[in-house]
Amino acid sequence: MTADHDEVRSSDTQHPANLIPELCRAFYRLGWVTGTGGGICIRQGDKVYIAPSGVQKERIEPEHIFVLKYPQPVTSPHTNRVFLRRPPLKLKESACTPLFWNSFELRDAGSCIHTHSQHAVMATLLWKGPTFTISHQEMIKGVRIGGTGTALSYLDTLVVPIIENTPYEEDLRDGMAEAMKKYPDAAAVLVRRHGVYVWGTDWEKAKTQTECLDYLFEIGVKMQLAGIPTVLNSES
């Protein structure tokens, strides 16, 4: 394990250490990662690049990025992890790390995004049950089956499981994994009164799916408040 910058210094704009700060700034402008909340990871081969925890996401620089080995010998939330690089500053890896690992191990994802979007939170408040559902919306076509499979159809009903929040982020790991197994076609997991985790085969697909889902959460909330059904049956 090293603290030097070799793992995160690159002139390539597509290098994960350059992409993560750029994406965090974009997500900050959308209101997804304000107040140091939220996070993102990118997996590239046997390395995982992760943003730090508890920092202003719009001010992250490449040298702040953690690099972890993939796969990890142990993935328990409260055990030591194998780092290839830690920043020289007194930073901590994202509290989302064990949940990011769920997306790798259960969906073979290449990237996972966690947001504190108000649209996602409102959806968990209006949908009291275990899932958010919506159908017959064009933006559903931007979401993939399981997050990494083929694209959904306009005629498909999008189902996103909702799990209950916990006092500590790491303790969401088991609940998220259980929801992912119960709903294998889901491209995301909502956390009640908290936010959402979205994954994809790479950072581009994770990003676009997060955007599509956020749109669907927003319009779903508006439909609910207006008394409009979000799911149409075959006779509607």
C-alpha cells in the first residue's frame, strides 16, 4: 500500500481518478451529493477507485482518491480492507464501500453511484411498501434489467426495491444485498429517508441510469401527489 500519486496521476481524462472528481462536481450541481453526502466508485480490472468520505464532493481532487484491490479477501463492513493506495491526507474511504461491493459481487458492475437526491427520498416516503413502481414512461428505456443487462421497454413496469435506513451506512450492506437477490431485475436500491444506490457495467451507464431513475422518481412523486396512477394496467 502506498500514499504516492502514481495510481491517480494521469493525463488521460478517462482515468478513474480524473473522472471521479469531475462526476462529483456534476452530481453536486444536481443536488445529489451536497453536505458531503453521496459517493461514487469505478472498477477497472483488479482496481477499484473510490471517493473519500465526509468531504465536500465538489472539491475532490485526483490525489484524494482511494485505490482498493479487487476482489477483496474479506468484504465484511467492519473488517480491514486491502488498499493499493491511501491519500496522504487524513481521509477515510467512502462509507459506501461495502455497498459498492454488493454491486460488483451481485451484478458484476463496473461502477456504482450513491445519491441523496430529494426525488429519491420523496419516493421512499410516498411509496410505503417494499418497492417503487412506475410504467409507461419514455425514460424507463434508459434503465437496464439488473442494471447491467438489456434495456427495459416503454411497456415494462420499473420496480425498484426500498430498504429501511440504518444509523450507519456500512450496516445497509446486508439489507441491500437481500433486496438485490430478491429483485434480480432491479437496477437500483432505494433507502428510505436516505437516497439511492445505482450501478452499471461502466461509469457511463451508471451515470445515465442514475439520471433516468432520478427523472422517474421525480415524475412519479408528482403523479402520486396529483392522484395519477404511476402504473397502468392493460385495460387503462
